[in-house]
Amino acid sequence: MTHHCHAPGCKRPCPPRWLMCRECWATVPDAMQREVCRTVKLRGPYCDASWAPWWRAQAHANHAAAVARERSAGRPRDPRGDRWLARELAFADELDRKEKP
């Protein structure tokens, strides 16, 4: 099984250490890219509160890539993307409440 891009709508293969393929990552604003890279280093070994900042950052980056994909294809905004983002951010809030082991 190969790892694939996490940007919604993209299934290109990419290395496991990458969040997205090169093409989708290029559509993410630089500030968001830096935030994903900064927060990945904060994660602990368990999926607890230490993961919450990264979870938020990757959710915003994935949403930005999906919006860029829609724009480039000339498609209207899909409201499911906004609902997906809201669920991802709610999960990050749950992680914030988890204690570290």
C-alpha cells in the first residue's frame, strides 16, 4: 500500500513523510506551509494535546489545497469542504482536552 496525498480530491502517491504531493503543496500559501512544518515538530509520541496545533495546521492546509483545486478546475465551491474543515477543527479541540500520558 502506498501513501497518497491528503489534499481532498487528490490521490497522487507521495512519500509517507509528506502531507501532500508536490503539486497540491504548491497551492498552499507559504504561511500555512510554514505552520504545518513548525507544528509537526511539536507532536509527541501519542495522539494527545501535543497534536492539536498540527491537526489544525494540516486541516487548514488541506482545505486551502482543495479550494485551489476547485478554482483551477473552474468548479464552484463545494460546501462539503467547509463542513470537513469544521469537523477537523472540532477534533483538534478534542485533542486539546486530552491529557498527555
